[in-house]
Amino acid sequence: MGRIVQKFGGTSVGDLDRIRHVAGLVKREYDRGNQVAVVLSAMSGITNDLVGKVNSISPLHDTREYDAVVATGEQVTCGLMALALQSLGVPARSWMGWQVPIHTDDVHGKARITGVGTEGILSRFDEGQVAVVAGFQGIAPSGRITTLGRGGSDTTAVALAAALDADRCDIYTDVDGVYTTDPRIVPRAQKIDRITYEEMLEMASQGAKVLQTRAVELAMNQRVRLQVLSTFEDLPGTLVVDEEEIVEQQVVSGIAYSRDEAKVTLVGVDDQPGVAAGIFGPLSDASVNVDMIVQNVSGDGRRTDMTFTVGKTDKDRAVQILEGIRDTLEYGDLNVDPAVVKVSVIGVGMRSHAGVAKTMFQALSEKGINIQVISTSEIKISVLISEDYAELAIRALHTAYGLDAE
Amino acid sequence: MGRIVQKFGGTSVGDLDRIRHVAGLVKREYDRGNQVAVVLSAMSGITNDLVGKVNSISPLHDTREYDAVVATGEQVTCGLMALALQSLGVPARSWMGWQVPIHTDDVHGKARITGVGTEGILSRFDEGQVAVVAGFQGIAPSGRITTLGRGGSDTTAVALAAALDADRCDIYTDVDGVYTTDPRIVPRAQKIDRITYEEMLEMASQGAKVLQTRAVELAMNQRVRLQVLSTFEDLPGTLVVDEEEIVEQQVVSGIAYSRDEAKVTLVGVDDQPGVAAGIFGPLSDASVNVDMIVQNVSGDGRRTDMTFTVGKTDKDRAVQILEGIRDTLEYGDLNVDPAVVKVSVIGVGMRSHAGVAKTMFQALSEKGINIQVISTSEIKISVLISEDYAELAIRALHTAYGLDAE
């Protein structure tokens, strides 16, 4: 007998038939003798509809009321799922965030989980009952309902799995696992059987949408065994686990990409100590996240060009802030290029293998692709290139690292 | 400065424009310097949609999960209303049943309110904040969400007004008050300015749909001053108050009618002690409510006919039960007639005025209307007649008691 957390996203519970189907997947784990907690998102489309209503009433809304409205989506799914399970003869009850309770801070709209009470659910486990838990929501110290922001249900599932000391946290979705890259771009992409937390974290933060970065981070910190698998096809998924659990480690596990960034270049910045702080301090104060940064060597040693990337949605705000400090920074031109894509190769094997970067640069060079910015971490190399070359680059790299399926 | 509870039904908050309109009505009371609590139903159509989903998943459902699902309707309206009020510059926050808290018993789906916590709302009143409270819902001793059943939001409003010791509880609806009878049947029906609790209770329980019986009963017991008025027209409404507050009392205040009952006749029942218990005991055990009862005098003193009414929705169940006890009761025929209507004249003035019944029987007789069953209370006379004569009877009585508008 084990203890399993199963999480189903909005598409998986998108209508009543799908809710019945998911109930069958839960029953299967239950029938195996497992204690099961199910974490659910709102039925797909519902959250957007509720957000639309809120924005229509009040574009600059009180996020506490936003949370009260939006959290109803998960509440409905949970009640219906408990009923669907009961119809299959599986004892079940719904748990809202405040009932579990899922404690969070009071940052409404994007709250962080601070603790999970398990007493209630554990005592029901002892009675053989399945817990159907509303994802994406919690309760603030004030007693108000909070929501966790985008992808919050994944985070709920992982936090609950950690608190319940579950043997596994299964994230059901509309794909059957994590792939070496996006199969829509590379048809010969392969499903990865096992991937390390660190790699999955890089994959998620570099653009792979199958798991939320926050959830992977939490799973890594709490050592929760994650599995990504399909709601609709009965296939083995991808296990996200400790490095030690992976016997034959690939040098490169996957290629991720992100079209969500824009390149900003400040031309002719004074090349002296403190200038970077002068640029990135104000951006940071305005919550504009800066990702890749490169500072060109200047010809005369007095002026330099500073290039960096920001999220596309932050682009206009970033420009506004940089225009505001033009007088103090005394830079020349301010160029913004949104037509870029960031391509990353990821693998823990890089730590012990030389030549990974060389393979990357060579493969791109052979296709005539110009690299605009490079950034690296211990297990990842990212390059910024023109978006025109995105698919070409991804395919070339997928082949170069030997990831193509036979 | 006063303290007001305002309650708005589903039609009044049926879409975002109406929610904005209602926010204006709340602001008007707030701007007068009042402390205001607003009780809201779900947007019209939403509750039925949620109930439909529940029934589709599980026709014989766990009512605890039904409640979890259905209670979301009011949660959405409350969040949106708080935002709409804030947009008008009125400080406001939403309160779910469990946050107030509205304590109930654990009879899910039709729970009764057992207590209302007021500490939270009162302390926010002191800060000048409007409380937007979800109607129809509460929290059981188990910590699960409950709903109060049909018309529950009226009951929430009255219970909250009583607990807050409010000066008035305004029930906003799509009509502008309580009328002497249904204006769709009698165009010369008049709006009643003031009506006693007792009369209102009879009006509601005899078929006038403007207020829920439970809510009136609670208002009467707790001496909450009720007002029924229109959300859409700015007109004075009807006040429901103590008898002492009404200076010139009409003998008859109104004519109510109900098409919801069916007539059942047991022919040739043994006329001996215990036979009534033998009939109505089993019906009561099956929660079939019996309303009017008449026992005909038998010719030979050995057999009698027993006639009574049950709710139309209980008709088939009643027949089933009566067929089941045919052998022990030894009655002859069992006749069921759903083509009946109950017409009631109501007025506290009856207590001190003779001749009210005589006027009724005379008016009906003049129109050739046959009375099938009669029942009376201190302030009400009801007759059961063929439904074909419903409108004719109501119009004749409205005229006979001098209720027609000039």
C-alpha cells in the first residue's frame, strides 16, 4: 500500500465526461490499495471566464475579491469529482483550501504556501476515504481566500505530497510526459523516461510548459517524486527524480526554447563601476525580471553597450523606466528587439563532459545562425537568436546531441 | 445613522450591469450614513446550472458535495459586488457563510441557521466598511459548507438583520412590494403599504411568492422590520411590521392563491376512532405534508369519505402510500384531482369582525363557484375550488372585500 497524490489540470476535467473519466483513474489507484489525494484545477475556460467578469467590474481590482471569485472554479470541480467517485463506489470528500487547510501568505493573487495541515485528510485516509482537494487556493492568516497564481495547482499537489509524505505525486496532463524537445517542432523528439529535478527545473524555466517552475522547485527541495503522465492515454510518463535514481545519464537531456523574451540594448553606456547597478536597480525595483545580460567590451574603454533580455510583457515598462533614467545614465541609443527566441540545451551530464558548448556553437554555425547573447549555468547553455531561426536551431541541436528517435 | 441589511435576489444581480446598478443602491444607503450589510443570491440561472451539473454526475448525490458546488454561485456574486462597490468609492468586502460565520445545523441542502457571528462584521462597520454577505449558505458543526434550500437568501438576510440588531431588512426584488393579490390576475390590485407579520406569513404560505415563509417566520419571531421593494424602480415598498404599527387595519388585507396542491379523496373509510391516524400517520412518516382536511358525515354512521390536499409534487408518493395501506384501512375508491386551486382571504381584522366568511361564500356563490373544501385559521379563510374558476374567484373576492383600486 502506498500514498499517492494525483493532480489533474483544467483540460483533464474540462467537462462532465472527462470528470467521470478522471474518477476512473483515481479509482484505479484506490483499488490498488493506495491512499489517494486528488488535486484539481477548475474546468478549462472557467477561470478565464471568472477573471473576465472581475476585470469587467473593476480593472484595477482588490486582489482579495479577485481570489474569492476565482477560487470558486476549483470548488465546483472538487464537489463534482467527489460525487463522481462516490458513484463509482469510492468513498470521497471534497476539501477546499481553507478546509485542509492550505496556509498561505497574504499576497493575494499569487500567494505562496506556508504550510499544509494534514490531520483531517490523514484521519479520513484511515477510514479509506479519498481526499479531493481544490488546487490553486489557500487561506491567508487573515482568514481570507487566496489563490496561488498561474500553475498554482501543480504547486498545491507537490506541497500536499510533501506534507502527506506521499510516495509519488502524479501530474496528469494532456501530453504523456516530458519530451527531449517540443514534438510539434521536432517530430523525432522522444519522451524522457527519467529526468533529474535540476534538469526539469531548467526545462520548465527555459520554456517547457508541461510543469510549473515553482512546483518543480518545491518538489526538488522537498524530494517529492514527480511523475508527468497523460490523462487520456494509458502510457508510462516521465519520472522526475534524484540524480542517483538515473543510471545512464545523457550529457544533454533536452532542448527548451522560449519566445517570451525581448532583447534590450543600451548603446554607449559609460563604462565605469556602478553603471550596471544604475541600470538593473531601477528595473528590479519595478519588478521587471532581467534574464540574460551581456556587456560588450568597448573600443576606447570609456563607452560600452549593455544588452539584456526582459519578459515580452515587461518590455514597455522596461523602456519607460530606462527612458526615465536616460539623463543620469547618459547612454546613446535604446534599441528593443522582440523578434528573438532563447534556445537552451540542458543536461546534468554537462558538469562532467567537456565540449557541450562547442557542439552547440558548431551546430548553429553550420546552419548560418548568428548567436546574439549567450548565458550558461552548470547544467544549461542558452543562446538568444533571431526568432526566424528558432525551429531550424532546435532541430539542428536535437540532432547534434543525438536526441533524435531512431 | 442607522443599520440596514439589504438583500438582492438572483434577478437583481443577473448580469454585470445589474450588479453595478445594485452597487448604486447600496451606495445610496451608505451615503446616508448607514452601516450596511448586503446579502446576495447567485446570479440568476447560475444555481440551476450548478444543480444540473450535480444531478448529471450523480442523481442521488451526497448533499454535502451538492452544497460545496452550489454555494459557489453566491461566492462569485459577493466578490463581484465588493469590487463594484469599491469602484464607486465605497469600502466593502465579501463574506462567505463560513467567514461570517453563519452557523447552521448539518442538514445539508436545507440547513437551518443556528447562530450568526457578528464580531467580524461589526468591527468592519466601525471602520466604515460595507459587508457583502453570501446568502443561502453557512457552515455546519463539521466545518463543511451548507446551503439553506430554496429562498435561503431571504432567511440569511433576516437572520443577519436580527443578529446585527439592524433597524431594517430591505428585501429587493423584481416587484415593488406586496400586493392585495396577484396583479397579473387582478389589474386593479393595490400595493400594500404596511402588512403585519402574521398576514405576510399567511400570504407567503398560501402562495404569494414575494417572500419566503421561513424568512417571514424568522422576522416575526425576531421582530425584524422587513421591507419589500423593487430593485429596478425607485418606489416605496411594503413594510412588514408589528400590528401596533398599523393604524387603520383592513378587515381583509389580501387574497392569495396556490396551484401547488392536489385533492385526494378516500371513499368509504370506516368511521371509527383511529382512522385519521391510520391515514395521516403513514403520510407524515414519508414527509408528505397534508394541508386541508375534511371528513364528510356518513349517511349510515359506519362509513365516511375523507378528503385532503397534498403538494402536487408529493401526489404520486401519497397515492403509493395509500395503496399500500388499503388492506388495513379497507376504504373503497381512491380519487386524486390535481385540477384544483386553493384561494385564501387573509387579514388580522377578521379576529374582531364577523361576516368575513359570509362575504366570501356569497361572492363565490354569486359566480356559481362550488367550494370543495374549506379551512380556516384565526386570520385566514381558504377554499379549494376547481382550477377553472381560479381567476374568476380571485377577482370576485378582491371586489367583494373592497380591495380594488379606485
